[in-house]
Amino acid sequence: MTTTGPVPALAARATACADRLRAADRVLLASHIDADGLTSAAVATTALSRADIPVETVFKKQLDATEIASIAAREYATVLFTDFGSGQLDVISEHVAAGDFEAVIADHHQPSDPADCHPDAVVDTDGYADFDTHLNPLLEGIDGASELSGAGAAYVLARALADGDTDNRDLASLAVVGAVGDMQAVGGELVGANAGLVEEGVDAGVVEEGTDLSLYGKQTRPLPKLLEYATEVPIPGISNDEAGATRFLEGLGLDLKADGEWRTWADLADDERQTVASALVRRAVERGVPADKIETLVGTTYTLPAEPSGTELRDASEFSTLLNATARYERADVGLAVCLGERDAPLERARRLLANHRRNLSEGLTLVKERGVTQAGAVQWFDAGDAVRETIVGIVAGMALGTDGVDSEKPIIAFASKDDAETKVSARATGPLVGRGVDLSAVMREAAQSVGGDGGGHDIAAGATVPAGEEDAFVEAADEIISDQLS
């Protein structure tokens, strides 16, 4: 099917990738383990299957030289990388040049420097390593941190793979979940190329875009918990105050319980929601919450109408959290199954993993509060050691940024033990910091390489792996780089 697709600037690249995949006898698909990686894999796997292209899907916590060598050892002639691959072209290009496999990449991370890659396998596109079957928004001037996620890139590819029987627009819902899970909502709204994916999802009837309370947990959290945990906009006397949240709700004169149990936001009628939201805004004003914060209490929401109301799958944000709770605990198979439409046992398993994930995040935040963060010039950092899983320490860091004792005006760096030899590093920033020049992808890559490691990612969120024992040297290097970026 010939189409300009949902992102016209990427149409030619998507077509080239689709043509290469159609020519393959079979494809090995490798993807990352977060919500964006899982949805990327689900979108691509579904599109390949619909095109009658045999596919095997594997997941990798990180795509380093060892993992790429293990992929090459599988002896697939064609390998599709989703939600990573661009930043590992220095290694991938060596395997391509050696004839180990042909690569197709649908990613949104910063590509490698062409000078670090095999010259026979890549070309230079505006300073980025590039090749014929490389689908990455950055190569066409589209921001990969806020305008198109890995799942979005996979969706653009899926639309190019479509034939006369299906246009694959139904996969837009997963692309939206991936973008939301990758924290790409700018001011709560998906923008740029992502907006085109939302539009296609709405047209296909698989996504609903609306305006509603912007708090997390509207589908599944009982109302007091919804407000108690609403730390996005802290409201004194309600946020982090179970009794206060309960008193607030009981004073509204509404019947907010059913059979003795608190209802959820999804259970409420429109007029009930309006009453609660208006009272919440009034309370925020009374308690001196800044006006710009109050405005964010209401925002754009993305709902999947085909999923049952009152479940994690109905809301894009809750769906993405459910997925993070699977692959980050070595159960990517469970998350993929849910993305592919399986329910019953996979969904129940995912919910159990989610409960465990929430406990771990809560314990991680408590650890940061108890240990505190260390200020180091332009950055701040904490070392969780083995007390926080290295697969979730970045989430903990992002949640901690801006809480009591953690400066929202500085990027935060978090360390967690991978094993005796290596340490995982995660870094998070804010939109205003990025606007002032912070690029954590460059920070993680350059600081890690200065101590014998490697890293990369996005301007607002990135990660690295460094040799154990080099944490202090890494912080010194990162501080120097960030100071330069902000000068």
C-alpha cells in the first residue's frame, strides 16, 4: 500500500524499511523492556504477522556489544530493532558490514556518531549515522523525546507494511500508550508527530481524546486514594493525607460510595466529576497552590474505548504503568501478551506484577527521602546500591525530582548496582531544564565514556552503565558537562 502515512516526513524511510522486511524469509525482532519498547514490539509484531512475515520477538534490557553479538548468533538474515538500535549503530554497523545480518531500525533515540561506525555500513546525515532502512524522527528534524516515541516509529512502519486487507490504524492505540509511557506528553498533551497518531487512532475508533482531571489512577484508584496520591499538584490537607482526602470528599454532599466501598473517578457521572473537580480547584486556591500548578489539574486525557471501563487498560497512562511492571521484572512475555490482546491469565499476572512494582517504587521513594540526595554543583545524585532494582531506579529518580529535599532546578542522577562489576546510572531532568540547554543524552554518553562505560537516551531522560567504583568520577564529569550546557 502506497501512503504518505501518519508522519509524511518519514514516509520514504518507512517504505524502504517495509520493503526490506517484505523481502525477508523471516525476521528477528529485538526491542527494549519499558512500556515504549513493549508497545513498539507489539505494533511491529502484529504488522509483520498481518503481512505474513514470520517473526520471532526477543527483549533486551540493554543493547550492548554482548547482546548484539547474541542476536547475530541467532543467524537471522534480517533483524528489526525497535525502541533502540540507533544509538548502537557503532556496533550494529560492524555486524552488518561483516554480513552477519541486515538491520532495520525503528527508533527515536539519538543515533551514533558516523565516525564511530563502520564506513561501509552507514552514511552521515546531519552528523548522525544513517543507512537505507533507518526509521528515526531525529533524521528528519522531528524531536524524538517529545514528538515521536519508539512505538510511534513502529506504528509509522506498521502503516507502511499495511496491505489491502488492513490499514493497521487500529494499532494507533498502542502507539499512544507507548508515547504516554515514554513521558512524551508536553503539558499533558501529545504534540507534533504524536498528534497525527492520536488523530488516526480517533478516526479508527480505538482512541478517545478528551479533557478531564489529569490525576493518575482515574480508572482504578478509589477516590480517596486518587486524591491522596495526587502529588503531581500537591494540595495541602489532601495530598499525602489519607484522612484529609477522605474528609474533603465526605464534605461534598455526594454519594461517593457503592455498597459501602469508595467509587472511582471512572464510576462518577459527569455532574459528579464537575462537583469534585470544582471543589478541588477551590481548595487548591484557598491553600495557596500557585495558579500555574492549579491549571494542570485538568488536562488532555487518552482513553482506549475498546477496553473495559474501570480497568488499567482503559487509560493510556495506567496501561503504560502496567506494562512497565512486567518487562522490568523479567516478564516481557506477559506485557507483550497483554498488548497483543490476551487477557485472563496474562492480565492477572500483569496485575500481580503491578502491585509488586508499586510497592517497590514506594520503597524506593522512601529510601531517597531517608538517605537524601547529594548536591554536586549543577547536579544532584543518590546511590541506591542494591536496595532499588536497576530496572526501576530511573523511575524512582523521576518521581523524586521536585519532592522535599530534591531540587527541581537541577538534573538528578541515580546509581544502582547491576552486579559486582558494573553500575547502572539513570538521569532525569525537567522540561524547563531542557529548555535551558540540558541534554542528558550527551551527558550520559560523554560522562560514561570518560570512565570506561557508555550511555545515551534523550535530552530529558537518559541512562548509562559504568564500571563499579567510578561513580564519583562520573558525577564530576556529568557536573562539568551540565555546567557547560547551562552556561
